[in-house]
Amino acid sequence: MEKQELKGKEIKLMKGNEALAEAAIRAGLDAYFGYPITPQSEVMEYLTENIPLRRGLVLQAESEVASINMVYGAAGAGARVMTSSSSPGMSLMQEGISYIASAQLPCLLVNVMRGGPGLGTIQPSQGDYFQAVKGGGHGDYKLFTLAPSTVQEMVDFVFEGFKMAEKYRVPAMLLADGALGQMMEKVELPAEGQFPHVIPDWATTGKKEGRKQNVITSLFIQPEKMEQINLDLQAKYKAMEIEVKSESINTEDADLILVAFGLVARICMKAAELAREKGIKVGVIRPITLFPFPTEVLNTTADRVKKFLVVEMNAGQMVEDVRLSINGKADVQFYGRMGGMIPNPEEILTKLESMMK
Amino acid sequence: MEQFLINPDCMVYDNHPVTLTGEPFHYCPGCGHGVIHKVLMEVVRDLGIQEEVIGVAPVGCSVFAYHYMNVDMQEAAHGRASAVATAIKRVRPQNYVFSYQGDGDLAAIGTAETIHTVNRGENILMVFVNNAIYGMTGGQMAPTSLIGMKTATSPYGRDAASMGNPIKITELLAQLPGAYYVARHAVHTPNAVRKLTKAFKNAFEYQKLNRGTCFIEVVSNCPSGWKMSPVQSIDWIEKNMLPMFPLGDIKVPDPKTGDPVMVKNN
């Protein structure tokens, strides 16, 4: 097949999953390994159609278990690599992610969440918040976790995810939901070939004369050594705190703050608008990085605002981190929908009104 | 002093190839792993490909293979060595890639990865060490444990009706179109070691052709797990293992066409 030239900057109307896949190619993706699962199968479909004409490689593995271990192998060999899946598939990958975190390999993981538990539903959910930000697999580790709320951020956070993964040698997670994956919006795509990747000197590329062998492993059988690896990881997670990102909207004069991530944050912005029409001063804080978590901004906002409402598409997961951040300074309540149901602005408004009585 | 007292073809022991790190093996006395490591690394040295080889270590007794093999290596999760090796070879097709796994790793927990790696015809060498037992965890039943064999989890002997039959995964894999070269060897006699050396050489040579997966089973022993002396375990290989797992080529490239063909009687 004849290879196409590098794409320039473009503005397009695209579906979330396809925009993410296009962004990955433009970000210089070397390899993608995956297994089909709704609602994110378009990612691999788009890549298998486009990569042969552009650059990189894509391989449909026999399972999510194989996919994540292929990600390990390719990352260990120095490639810029990613996988994507949806909730049940991400569960299958957890063991491999733990190994990747321990071996300190950079990679991008995408979870386009669907409703669970179990086989659940293919409709959108945020039920994997805990899994994404608390580690997910065995042992003490973290993923640099980004939560897009627009199709544009599905594009931008691919670049940001690779950047952070490579800067800190950690797996990065792009935590989206089924609606973001499926909906279409206008996106601005950056030009291809602007995000160079150098093969790191620790990668397994063949032991050249004069250098020691490179080994990628997560096995440190002496407890003293294993503890040191843990301390190093924790120090790195601490250092990552400078990368924290959040968005605050109309919080200056607010009497009540809505806290939400991803798609739900946009619904909350609409709910805040409706509330202000009714004279209730509502602001919104949207965590953009879920790990590191925007503890500081929540804590300082709680010095002034005494009511917080956390809205999520789950039974209440991020609300725990909001409560830890606010540390008793304010009343933190929760409103959630589960099982693939998306809350609408009106029901959030009803809850807001009940809190202001 | 470059004078051989014995015919070089008869050499089965070379003190210290540069392709080994020199770290003493941790393996039990009489275990086949040390010999297999050494033979594999001697072949890497003889072919002059140390700088181009990337290996994948398993979970099991040989989990620390990278402590001994002086090449770039990755340590895979239990069962996933061939998936890891697949990815390495895909992103670095110019390198030689091998995986090294035991029977529990390759033929139980990693069965899906094993079959699909060979089915895709990944251009790697898969080394499969079959000693019919889980050594590292303390001698439990393996997928290749023989009928009647006593292990920590088959204390009354393996019973086919309740525990299943020993799996001949090498024969199974040879049926797949992606398999280019499939053979079963052993390391219990000097002659067997010589044949294995040749097989490893063939496998790395074939990897250059990009024609598919090379898969070499090595029937080995586990004196500790089998609760035998090393000498008894060698005898047990001859009497019990080899009738079930006969040695020799199973699928080889046709000398004329280069296409892989099944060897008769297999």
C-alpha cells in the first residue's frame, strides 16, 4: 500500500472514538494492541483502516489479557504504544497494568466506560473511577488519569497522556465514557509529526557491545529492594502532583459548588446555568486530572463555600476523594445515576434546590 | 592453547560463554534448566547475534533467566511470554526474539497466547521446557503431568477422569499454518544436548526467513519435584516421559521448497 504524506492541522466533525484514534496516529503512535468491545470498537476499526496507509502498527489480539501484555512488550522495547477497551475489558487488563506500573513502562490506556458491574450494559457510565485512580490491580501504584469531557479533549489528552507517561515512566489512563466515545463534535486536529519520540536507553533493543544488558521486570524478590521500588514509585506519584489540572467555572460568588468530571461536568454546567436563572449562585469545579486529584482547589474553595454537590454516573466514587480533599470544612452531598443512565440538568437542579432550602 | 583435546563436535560443556553473565545458576542439582540456558546462549554466541537478541523470561523456576542470559530481556507475567515476545518482534522486526517458558506457563495459563502466537506465525523462537510439574511452587500437577504421576496436587496419582489428560501441545501447535519449525528435544544425554544445539541454531537461522514460528519443546527433569536423585530422574525421563513425549522433528521446512511439512509418524 502506498503511504500517505503526513497530515497537517485540520478541523473536522468526528466521533469521539475516531477522533481519539486519529489523534493517536498524529501523536506518532508506534503500536496499538486491542480487542473489540462496545462502546469503543471504532478505535481499533479506525486504526486498522488508517495505519497501513500512514505509520505504526496495529494488532488485534486474542484477548484483553494478551493486548495488555503486548503493550508491556512493546513499551519495554521502547515503542510509543497504546490500548483501548471498555469496562469489562479493562478489568481483564488489570494484572498486566500492575506489571507495567511496577516495571515503570510508559503507555496510554483508554477506558471508554460502560455500565456495570458484570457484563452490565453498553451505555455510558463512570463506574470505573475507583479502578482507574486507586490503582485497579494488585499492589500500590497509580495511573496518570485524564478525564476528557469533550471530543476535543479526546484528541488533546492523547497527546497529554503520552507526554505524561513518557515524562514520568508511568502508564497514563484516558478515562472516558460511552457517550463521549459515540458522540460527534467539531475537533481541531494537530499536525502529524510534531511530537517526536526517542527510544529510551533503558529499552530492550539488543545488548550492544559495551553496555550492560537491559532488563524489563517487575520482580524484586528481596523485600529491601521491593520496598525501595515502592518508595521510588510513591516519590514519583508525589512529584506528579505539579501536573494537576482542573477547571473552575463561576466559583467566585457561588454559594454551592457542583463537582463532576467528564461528560457529567458539562451537564452540571447546564444545571448551574438553570440554577442561576432561579437565583441560586452555583459554580462548577471539574477535575481534569483524576490522579493527581485537584485536592488543593477543592480545599481552598471550601474555606468560603459551605455546600458541595458531587454528581457522577456511579454510586458515589469520586465523592470520597472530594470529601477527603475538603476534610470536613463543608457539607458534601452526592447525586448519581447508574447502569448506563445519564443524569439530566433538571434532576440535578431539583437536588440543588433541595440543598438550598 | 587453542587446541581441543576432544573433537569440538563432541563438546557439551564450555566453561563460560560471553552470552552468560557468569552468575551461578540457582537451579536444583541435576535440573535441566541450566543446561538449556547454556545451550541456548552458546548458540547465540556461535551465531554472533548477542547484540540483536531480545529474550522473554517466564514465571516459574526460570523466572530469573535474565540473571544468567547476558542479552536484553523482559520478564513476562505468568503465561504471557509469547504475547510479550510478539509485541517486541512486531516493533523491532530487525531483532531476534525468543521466549522461554515452562509447562504450566505455556500449556496451562498461557494456552490462548501460545496458540494464537503460533497461529499468527510470529517470527520468534518459542522454547518450551516440559518437566511435567510446577517446580517453583513446590511440585504441583502440570498440564503435562503423566497419568498416574504423583504430585503435590495429585497425591494419589493423576487420574484422567477427574484431572484430565497430559496435553501434547507441541503436536497440537504443529498443525497450525503459522508453525514453521516444530521439534521436541531433551537434555538428559550428551547426544540429546548436541541435537538440541542444532535445533536452536536452525530456529535462529529460520527466524531470518520471516516464515513463521519456531517452536522447540525440551523434555526435562525436576529431581526435586519428582522426589528423585538426578540420576533416577534421567532414568525416569527415558522410561516414562519419552514414550509419551517422543523426541524428534515434528514439522520442518522442506529442503527443496522451504515450505513447512509435517514429519511422518507425527
